[in-house]
Amino acid sequence: MKIITPAEELLKSLGVTSPDEIDLEAIAWTQGVRVYFKPLDGCEARIIGVGDTAIATVNSKGSPGRRRFSLAHELGHWKHHRGQFMVCRADEIGDFSNKASQAERHADSYAANLLMPRYLFLPSLRTFRKLDFEIIRKLSEIYGVSLTATAIRCISLGDEPAMVICHNHHGRRWFQKSSLIPDYWFPRKDLQAESSALDILYGKTKSSSASQLRCVSAEAWFDNYRAPRYEVVEQTIKISDTEILTLILFEDNDMLEE
């Protein structure tokens, strides 16, 4: 039996039954939070409250998906850290590298559950047969969140043994794997020449189109004694001038044996 999170409880109490009903400003109002969007320097969002009322200010210069996640993040602080003045920098909201503080991780988790609640997101995901970045992009548009946040949600909630890895020019930044994948499949820090991800990261193109799904040796991504015996399916997309996301699919069930 799955535990309903506080964010999902709130959505259900408000009668939310579809993604287009997740109106964050209206939801914030029900929680005593007034929302303002204006240009901010040095932070992405902030919230300050007294008693049962608060004001959340979100950087208006961010993308629509960024603004939504930032506001949901601040509502997470209001839920878990009421009574504290919280100022969140851009690198603190949606920091998937596990370097964020416990408070920021709590707020990020609340935001993910508020924007992509399990009871809506999982049925949406299951309407598609095979996970790839085209599907992830469609879901990101439906739920109004970033490609990165959607990819992580697909991996963490989905039924498919898969992994998403973020790299920049300094190596691996973070990764998220399905619970179906044993811990010994831990991704390499540095990209290997056998993977097309290396060319995409250092290529001059700024295209946001994903590469084709292709089979590569598991050695291109993992350094363990099992890797030479298997292949994985990879697909990479450039999310900024200096960062890429790679989707790794484990299609051989023998790879999942402990």
C-alpha cells in the first residue's frame, strides 16, 4: 500500500482530478500564501510568513516550468518549515546532486508530489509503452514542469528498469535509478568514447532534440565485472550549453539479478 504524501493529500482534499487543475496560485491561496512574481537577483524564490499567512515571491525571469517548481518548492517550505524565513537560490531548488540541505530536499520532494502526484502521474506514464525522451517531453508539457524533473519522476515512479544520468564538462553531476536496478550498477563518473553522449556534450550544436535510442556495451556506462557481458539502451539530450541528460534502459532481465 502506497503512502499518500502531504502534497497529494492536499490535492485530493481540493478535488484535483487532472493535471490542468493543479493551479498553484489558487492552491497557495488555500494555504494562506499570497504569491508575487517579480525579478529577483541572488535568489530564485523566497517565502516569509507570520502565523497562518505568508508571502511567496518567485523570480519572474525564470521559465514557466522553473517558476512553477520554485513556487511549489516554497509551498513545501511553508508545509515543513513554517515560522522560518527561507530564501532559495537557483542552485538550491531542484538540486538533484544530493548536496542540498535536508530542508531543501524536503521542499523539492513536496514540489514533485504537488506538481506530479502519483495518483495522476503514474496512470499518465502507463499510457505509453516504452520510455524515451519524447515521452518524457510530452509528460513535462502536460504537467508544466521541466524535462529534468519529469525524467526523475518517470524513473522513480515507473515500472521500467531505467536510469537517468546528468553530466557536465566536469563529469557526472547526479543520477537517479529505478528501484528495480541493483546498487552495483553504479554509473561511471566520466563519459566514455563508446557512448554518443560524449559527442553531444562537447558538440557545438544547441539542439534540444534527443539522440536516437541505441544499444551500447554496458561498459560504456558501468565499471563492474558484469558490464562486459551486457548491453544497455542509451539516449541523450542536451538541456543546456554545458549539461546533458542520458536515459539508460536495462532491457536484459539477467542484469537485474542480485
